Amino acid sequence: MRFGSLQLRIAVLYAALFALVLAVVVAMAGSGLTRFGEASATRDMQANARVFDEILELRARQMRESADVLAHDFGFREAVATGDRATIDSALANLRSRSEADAAFVVTLDGALLAAGDNRIGSAESLWYNLDDGQQRGIIDIGESLSLAAASPIEAPDLIGWLVLAQPLDKAELSRLTELAAIDIEANVLGAAAMPDWMRDAPNGKVLKHGSDERYLYHVSVLPALSDGVSPRLVLRHSLTGSLAEYAGLQWLLILLALGGILLVVGLSWRVAKTVTTPLQKLDEATRLIGEGRDVELTIETDDEIGRLAKSFNQMVYAIDEREREIIHVGLHDDLTGLPNRKLFVDHLDRKLARLRESEQLMVVYGDLDNFKVVNDTLGHPSGDALLIDVANNLTEQLPDALIARLGGDEFALLVEIEKGADNLASAADRIQRCFERSTLLDGQQTNSSASIGIAVAPADGVDGTTLMKNADLALYRAKADGKSTYHFFEPSLDEQARKRRQTELDLRQSLRDGDFELHYQPLFNLSKERFTGFEALIRWNHPTRGLVSPLEFISLAEETGLIVPIGVWVIQEACRQAMHWPEEMSVAVNISPKQFSHPGLASTILQALASTGLDPRRLELEITESIFIADVDATLATLHGLRNLGVRIALDDFGTGYSSLSYLRSFPFDKVKIDRSFVEDLGRTGNAHAVVRAITTLADALGMDTLAEGVEESEQLEVLRREGCRNIQGYLFSKPMSAIAVDEMFVRWDTKAKSEVA
């Protein structure tokens, strides 16, 4: 018994050491979580401070550009030079309205203040010296409220004064800006008098902690002052206590895991101590049986030398059989999921067909995961593999009577035997569909999966495996075309549809060579200018025998087959050529498909079209959708900046229908945001659409981007969009897409009308 007691003491000692190590690890992990939370919040504060600086800089630049327009106006300069107060007041009021500024005034060289009756500004003396030194933007005090101001010199031709625009940085304006922040922060712009002593001495641009009961992180940055005596600071505050509270759950989880680990070690240690005295007689008996040539399998009860000897003995017995079974399994099963592969599936299918009874039906089901490529591209192939394993395990668990196989990639196949009857088929199809629909946690992100399903039924749809699998594949293709996440039974017409699809592809190639495509143009209406400012180019296919073919019938096919690239080259060239015949203020917008965008020759295509037609790059607008960001965000941004360097405008189409619309706007300064037609259609139905449109226009204005609403067909929609701040309109309310000839005729009518009005 001394031997057993020694083993017991060693086991207890290991348990104690393990408990001590776990306690140290838990303490270090808790401290590390606190440091990580504080460092993460500090980085977020610094990042949001840079965003605030960029937004204020952008707003000041916008006000400066608005002021520059009036400051360079001959009539306004003459009014300032001659002291025409009525003209000056009218121009300032119009500028305030047009630029949505709170204040607009003129400071003359002799220190006079011309403010159109605005008594909040006070004396110009505090501004004069900074303006005279050439400072163009900064913070000023208007009516005891700090405001962001931008100044533009007035020259006639010598300097005679400065035109100043100001926008208050009150709580409402700052609250709107904080909504763009990634964390919960408070923002204030304070003068020196309003700041506590410790904040006045805070280093510029650094994050510091302050507070006793509740700790806060502060970021204080110096803002430029346009008037003397202001000393403004931008103060950002974030609750550090609230941030660290989010990590408390993890610390409790670590403690619970540590306690569980200690209990587990104690239990295992007791088990080892109890089984260490396993009798040696079992090995002696096994040796005798081996000598007699009999099969022996030892029960392994310990992991010591005797247990390892027993394990080695069993391994020798089963080694050859195991290798044979492994070879057979690898040849007939999928390595990743362990499911049968195509070869084993076909073998089972043929055998089941051979013994199929008259009262039975055999369903051959093809299931293809929806948007699986998105998972691979965004989360990585390991996450994609994890999703496949999860789907395979769930199918095996939910459908124990079915044969489930993985044919390759994200495609699964099932064999299901059921009694005859249409209701039985529909019920089985619904159940299979639900098995694919589940939510899975992949790499810390919740991912929803679904599948498009094609079904062929024996004997109605075929009596041999090859025919049934082909027909199930055709039904699967139809299910994908119907919008995914659905199932479709095979129909004889699907064979004909597959043939037509192939013929359509051949016709597309022939029409591309024969020039059977043409462009129609839908006008874009500017609400502030109350006139058309451009057109969107839309492709039409005049098939030599089928007549006009809808883009819905061939664009997706062109995208799948890669024909969209040469078609897109033709569209860009033709749109630029046609736009050269229009008035110079008219632009043309061209849709760029995801496959065309990823093609390396896109920039060369655009450059060649501009060079050959002579079109001003600023008159060409490229419309892209959010789907281009899914594959590789860095490569996408590099391509967008390359296109921007050509001088063309970039518009984000169908905004709000993707996954991360806001992050795309922050990543790249688009010239225009197009509000999806689904929001416009809902304007007359629910209040939510109003809020969405208002949010989009407000965000676009803050980022200096133009907005355009698609699919406007009713005057009530127009009025709502005008009221919510949308700047441009497109839809049947103004015009349907028209041919190039109709566009030219419209310009002729406009020209004739203009000449008659002049006469």
C-alpha cells in the first residue's frame, strides 16, 4: 500500500500546484483586461478626436468656399467699396440662407463691421488683427456662443475687407457630430473662462484620466481662434468606468473556469490514485492467451507503463484493420466534414434506385449555401470551413434517416426515401430547408446561413442516378435564380430554360460583335437649380430576332460569364461620345458592375474613352455599389483613389442596402450618395422611411457629399425629399429613360425656347 499512498500524495500535490498557478493566471488576466480596456478606450478617443478635427476642417473649408463665391462677385465688391449697405445686407442675408450659416458679416480695412443688422457680433476690433495677418478660419464669440468661422478676403483689386461666415458650435451641433463616433462620447467647445484649472494645463492632443467616484477619459485639443481673447478648446469626454464595466463579465468567467479547473484536477487526481494498483495478472493472462493464438483485447484502465503496454498490444492487433478501413473511408468520404463524397453518394443512389418499391419515392436533393463566398472573403477560409462543418453536423443530427453527402465546395446532396404523395414531398422539402437555416458564431461574429435547394424525385424525374443528379442540379440553378434561400422541384421546362440560357449567352457574344446594344438616358434633376444637370446611361439590347430584351434577362448572365467586362467597355466609350454632343453643364453617369470594377483594365478603359472623345473628366460619374467592398477593402480603396485621380466623380449607388454603409462613407470621400429606390417607395407608407432619408442626407451634408434619390414617381415623394434635404432627383416623375436621339431633340427644343424668349 505504500506505493499507492505515494501516488496519492503526488496527485494531491499536483492539484495544489495547479490551483496556485490558476490563481496567479486569473489575477494577471484580470489586471490585463483592465489595462486592455483602458488602452482600447484611449485609442478610440484619439481616433475620434482626429475625426472631429477633420469634420471641423471640412466644415470650415465649405464655409470658406461659399464665402469665396460672394467675395469674388463684382457687384458685391463694388458695394463694399462704395459702402452700399442695402446691397451688402441683401447679399449677406442670401449667403446665410444659401450656406445655412448662422452669421455672415464684413470687416472693412478701417475696422468697421457690416453685419446686416446682426447685433450679436459686437466689435470687429478683436477680429481685425488676425484677419490682417492672413488667418482664414478659427473660433469666434457670437452672442456669448462660440462659433466656427471662415474668412475670405475682398479685393477690388486691392484688399478692402474680409467676408466672414460663422456657424455655432452649440450642443445640438456637437451632439450631431458625436453620433458619428465609434464610442459613446461627449463633446464641448469651451473658452478659457469656462474650463476648470486642471483642464487649462492639460497637454494638447493627449488623453488623460480624471474623476474620483466615476473615472473619465478626457481629450483636450487647441482650436484656432479667429478673434482675440477666446482661447477655445475642443473637449471630448468618455466614461472609463462604463467601458471597464463591460469586461467585468469576463473576469467572473475566468474565476468560474479556474474553480472548474481545480475541481476537475482534484477529481482526476483521485481517479489516478485509485487506479494505480491495477493487478498485473491481466497482462499475465493476456500473454498466455496470445501464446495459444487467440484474439485478445485488453481493457486499458491506467496510463502508466502497464497501461501503455496494454495500449501498444491493442494497437498491434488493430493496426492492419484500421489502415484498411482508413483507406476505404478516405476514398469515399469528405476530409473536412466526414460526410460521404460524390462517389459514395452515387453508389448509394444506384442501390436505392434498384430496390425502390412502387409505393415509395426517392428525393435527390442538391443544397448550395447562399453567400458562402462572402463568408470566405470576409472572415477567411478557416471560418468558411467551420461553417461547412456546422451545417454538416446539423443536417446529420436533424435528418438521421437521410443519406447526406458533400459534393464539393459549399454544395451538399441528400437522399430521402418517402411515401408517395405531393404533401409528403412538400413537407420533406420544407423540413430540409429549415435544417439549412441557422445562426452560427464564426470568429466572434454571428453569421446566418441558408441554402438554395434543387429537388428531383424518382421515378417521376428519372430512373437512373445520372439523370436524377442532372435534374436536381437544374432545379438548384432555378432556386438560385428565384432569389436564394428557397427550394425548387425539377420541372421538364428547366431543361428548356438551360438551353435558352446557353443560347442567350451565345447571342450576347454575337450582339457584342454586331453592335446590337444601345444606350438610353434618364435625366437627373437638381432641386436647388430647378433644372436637369445630367443623365444616367442605361443599356438596352435590340436582339435581331427577339426584339428589345430587358436588362433583367441578360445583365446577371453577362456578370456570371464575364461578358459584362467588354460590354462595360462599350458603355463607357459610347456614353462619353454621346455626352460630347450635350451642353457643357450636362454630366453622364455610368454604372460599374462588381466584376468590371475588379478588372485590372478599368482605369485604362476610362482614360482611353476620355482621351478619344475629349470629354472633360468632371462630366463623367461612375456609380458603384457597396458589394465591391466585400472581397478586399484595401484593394477596392486603392482602385477608387486611382479612378479619382483621373478626375472623374464617384457615386455610391443603392446606399443603405448593404452591410456597412457608414464605414464605406468614412473610408472614401464619395462625390455623391444615391438613396435606394426602396426607401423612396416607402415614403408614403411608413414614418421610418422619412427618418432614413433624413439621416442619409444629414450624414452626406456633414461629409460634403451630394445626394440623389432614385425611383421618384409621385409629386408627394418629391416634396418629402425636398423637405428632408435631398439635392437631386431621378425617376419617372420627370422622365423615363430616352434614346440618344430623343435627348438631342430635347436640347434642340430647349435652345429654340431660349432663343424665342430672348427675342
